Amino acid sequence: MIRINDETPTAQLQDIKIGDLVTDTFSKTGLVERIEISDDGLYRIYEFNLVTGRVIVAKR
């Protein structure tokens, strides 16, 4: 299981793939169904959509 929080390194976020089991260490845990990576000019935003319907967002 991969923990996604404020201390997760960017390299580890980039290695996450569809089907991996991830958690935000609170209430969101599940398998990754879709990954969206965007850049707003200031941050790179990682959105991990889980099969449970929840979304974990990390900004770097």
C-alpha cells in the first residue's frame, strides 16, 4: 500500500500506476482506477481516482 500525503516524494507519485493500492492515511483507501496529472504553472497536481469513487489530490 502506498501512502499519499504532504511528505510523499514526487518520484514516488510518478511511479504510482493503475491498479496500485493507495491511501491518504485518513479515510480514502482503494485501488487506483485513473490518474490525472496537470500543471497550473505553480504546482503539479496529481489526482488519483479510486475505484471507490473517491479522489486523492497531491500538489507538488
